[in-house]
Amino acid sequence: MVDSHAHDPIAAAAALAPLIRDVRDELDSGRRIPLSLVEELDKAGLLRLGLPISFGGRETDPITSFHAIEELSRADGSVGWCSFLSSGGCVMMGWLGEEAGREVAGQPIGIRIAGSLRPEGEALLVDGGYRVSGRWDFGSGVDHATWVMCTCKVVDAAGPVMRDNGVQDTRTLFVPVDNVQVHDVWHVVGMRGTGSNDFTVEDVFVPARMAFSIDEDAKQPGPLFDRRLSMVNVWANNAANALGIARSAMDAFVQLATKSGSTRSATLLRDRAPIQNTVGQAEAIIGAARAYVLDSVEMAWKAVCDGASDPGPEIAQARLSITHAIHESVRAVDLLFHAAGTNAIHSRFPLERHFRDIHVAVIHAAGLDLNMELGGKIMLGFPPDATGW
């Protein structure tokens, strides 16, 4: 049965924007997405954009997902973030077989994913699967998740299980949330509404069918689950989140500038040449970064869809554009924040929230400087094997 929701996820995201803005204070104070909003996001299919068609999903392409996540993030960064991560987890479901995928997706469909691709746990090989234990951090959305991805180093009775290349094997395992304990540690400066708490799993049996390795080929067909393109398909939404926050910061600044002066002058901010210059710079930064992401991700997607023998150059540009967009979003928000002067520090103005959120968003792995280094290697002629791209 195909998911009946989210025929147009972009329109669905835009339609939810007023409701999201109405609960912004609750997002901050509660440090999670209110369940009433989770239900609306779920109904709209915005927590499962990448779910494979074979499991009843719509297998949303990365450009459409980008626009939907950008709309949500423009309304609130935390909401866009949780949608991006849950939907990315649904993309990872492409590495599961039919039985496991349909079990995780649910019938009727009701899948919300949290978890981590960092191998912070241990999976002991046993008959029929693994016994999983560990503690993971940054479990965004774990309070409303139905399944949690737990990435583990694999061991057996003799010790670490090694791959042919001499590296210890790792597996990502899907664990029902009933087997997960959440630890309330998410007391942070920004992205408070993501509820990115730690979680633990203690000696839980996970069938082998519920485990996969991102280093192997996916079991589901289609470009959304292409192994080399997978991080582009998932992390493009990380860029969409950052750009949505930056766009919302621009919205907030323009509103402020048309109504406020400063403590030293009654002249509206909008009527001052330095402010006009700053707004022009920030707009150009956001627009250029966004155009680079959309163009390069579309080119990488097309290269894989067309069966290019080596989509490496297109993938490299897409990966670079994602990291670039996240950092440029920070730069644009910083310009606007400082141009607003002391107005920016008051919680009654949305700009301070965007400043806090963007400085948390940039810390994600998609924003690491290492991505620029690896992209530089590709540009300098290193083979893809030297970068993992």
C-alpha cells in the first residue's frame, strides 16, 4: 500500500508553517517537538520523505525533499532538522530487504526514525543476528521516534570481527523504540526543539535482517539508494535546513529594520546605507549558496539516473556545495545578527533564535571542514577510494 500522504510535500510543508511558528516557544521550553505537531508532520508524510516505494513510501527525490525541508526550516530550524534526519533514516531503509523494510515502515505506514551512523555501540554476533548494547548521543527526535538506528562495532566470542581490508566491521541496526532508554541531556544553546537526547540500548537481540552496512550496496533499486550518492541524497537536506534558517533570519531582519531604529538614533535601520549594504551582501550569500547546492545536487542526481560510468566529479561538486551552503548560511546570519545591534539579543525578536540555531546546525558532520579537504583531493586528481566518495 503506497503512502497516501505528501502528494506535494513542498506544499504540505508550507501549509504547516503557521502552526510551526505558533509553537516556537513550546519547542524551546519543551526541548522537543510537541506531539500535536509530530502528528501533523506525520500525516503530511514529512518525516519519511526517503521511504522506498517497495515499503509503501514515495521515494522522494533529493530536490523535492530539499524544498520541503527548506520550507519547514524557514518556519523553525528544529522542525526542519528532525524532518531531515527522520527522512534520511528512511533513505537508509533502502539497505534493508523486503521483510525488514515493511516491518519497520509499518502497515499502515507509521515510521519515524532517530539514531546515529556513528559506531558508538557494540553488536555481538549470535545465532540469527546480534545482541546490541551501547549509548549514542545526538538522537534528534528520539522522543517521538518509532524505530532507532544504532550503529555498532561488530564482535564475536573471539573479539572484533574484521573485514578483508583489516578494518573492524560495523553494522547499523534498526531497534524498536520500546527497547530504547532516553536520557534527558539536551540542554543546549540552539536547536533546542530537536530533542537530541542521548539514548541507550542494553543487550537487545536484533535479527540479522534488521542490520546493514552503508559501505555495501543497497538492497532496494533506484538512484536514491545509490551507495556513492547516498550522502548527497541525505545531506542535501542538511543544507536545506541551514538555508531555511538563513532565509528566516533575513525575513526577521527585514521586519525588524522596517520598524526599529537604535538606542542612539530614531532613523529606521532600513534607511541607513550600511544596513542596506549588509542586507544586499547577505541576500547574495544565501542566493549563491542555494543556487550552487540545487545545481550540483541535480547534476549528481542526473548523472546517476543516466547511468554515468563515473559520476564522481558530479558527486564531489554536490558534496562540496552542501558543506559550503551550511557555512555560508552561518555567514549570512552573522552579518544580519550584528547589523541588528542590541535588537538582536532580545528573545522577543526571532533573529536571536536563528543565530543560536545556525551555530548548532553547522556542527553536523555535513558541515565539517574535512568535506572541503576531501573535495579538494578529488579536484587534485586523487581517486575516489582515497576519499570514500
